[in-house]
Amino acid sequence: MDKFNLTDIMKAAYKNRIGIPAFNIPYLPMVKPVADAIKGLESFGLIEVARPDVEKFEAGSYKAVRDEFNRLADRNYVRLHQDHTPVIDEDGKLVDWRKLIQEALDLGYESVMLDGSRLGLDENIKVVSEVVKMAHAKNVPVEAELGAVLGHEKGPIPPYEELFASGKGFTRPEDAERFVRETKVDWLSVAIGNIHGAITGVAKDKAKLQARLNIEHLKVIDKITNVPLVLHGGSGIKQQSVLDGIKNGITKINIGTNIRQPYEVALKERPGDIKFAQDAVKQEVESLIKNYYYIAGSARKLRELL
């Protein structure tokens, strides 16, 4: 697997309906248990770090995560992704996204994400097209987001059932078709009922609201875009909904809350015992791979397909 570009791996996974979990790293010591769990089950997944992981938690920096990844991870099973580089962040502030994307490319990240979802469609297309040119020059695939995956903004989101029934923020298929065609983006993050877990305040420690996916809406987007689709806010979604999503185009699944909270809880139970916290993360990742996504052995399958 080491010799294959991540673009090709993702295309094979998409075509054959194999889910690729992507685990966020808000605390640097989490790199090891995630990488070990994925390899131990001969699965394939991504380790990813987003701007909030660096600025609001303790990932340190994109370089710190890269260095830890290079020291501990086996590229036959795990690759490194820069998650959520926003144009406008969750606090409504403009971000120097070009600088952050270029930093990840210079550090050797194997895929990057620009999140222009808080922009209008035309402006989102414009900025993502620029990042595609930057990244494709280095043979690096790009993820972008269309629609509003809520949950990181200040204040409460609308009641979930109201949100789901109204389709508020859902990715519009006709916009997705134009977006993919004009930007030439590699992967598209969609809003189809999924929500982000809280990253600030007391809500970040609470169990995440159980969401579900509008599979019929997803089917339309999948057919019209024909690219690997990404599920942000992957923690807490009903299992059957996720499995049905993978069958209908969801390839990459972002997982944050599911592994962050066990790490934090373990450190509260045994302050300073990093190994204990790492073990809690490893157990959770193994359980997700084996019992939730059913993707143990996926690296072997992908090798055969490639």
C-alpha cells in the first residue's frame, strides 16, 4: 500500500464501498493508539488534524502531528490528512487559509481540506479551485465542504428533528454537481443530517446527539458527483445509517468526539497517566473498526483492488 497515492486508494474505496475512518487528533499522544489500532486490525484509515485541534486543544502544531505520525505510523495502513482549514472559522473570523494549506503541503501531508462552506457558492468554488491548483501540483488530493454541517458555531443549533425534517443546511445536489465539475475537487464533504460534536464549553463533555442520515438525498448527490463523499461529524450517528451511507457513496468518515472523550475521561480518572488514556483510545478505535464499521482487514482488500 505504501507505493499507492492516497487519491488512488480513496477511489478504490469509493468504487468498492469501503469506509475509510479518519481520526482527529486533539491531543498529541493520541497518534500512537490510533495508528497502532488501525495497523493491528489490518485496516486502513487516516490520522487527521484540524485547526481547532491545534488552537483549542493540545495537538501542538501541524508539524508536531506530522513528526509524531512519521515516527509511529505505518503508511501501509495509515495516512496523514489536514482536516478543516476554514476560510471563515466557527467564531466568524477570517482565516489565513492559504498559509495553513501551504504549511501542510510543505510538511508532506498527503491530503488537505479547505472549508469554504460559510461562503456563497461562487466564492466557495473560487477558493477551492485555488487550493486544488496548489495541491494537485504536488499530487495531493483536496477535500472541500458544501452545505452546512452544524455544531461548531456559538450557541445552540436548532432542535435536531426540526433540522432533519426541514433539510436546513443540507447539500443541494445541483450545487454539488457544479461545485465538483468546476473545482475538480477530489472528495466532497456533504451535509445530509450529520452534525459536528461541540468543541467548546460544557457541551464538549456531554454525549453527542445521535444523528441519522438522509440516504435518499445522499443517493442523488452520489450519482450526480461520482466522487468519494465525506461524512463530517461521524461520531454518534446511528450505525445502520452510517453503513447505509457507505453503500451509497460515503467513503471518508471523520471521527472526533468518539475518541477524544475517552482520552479526557481517562486522564480525569488517572491524572498524568498518559498510557492509561492511550489504552482507552486504542480500545475505542478497535471497537469502532471491528464492531461499528466492520472494516477490519480493509487494508488487505484495498491492496487486492489496487
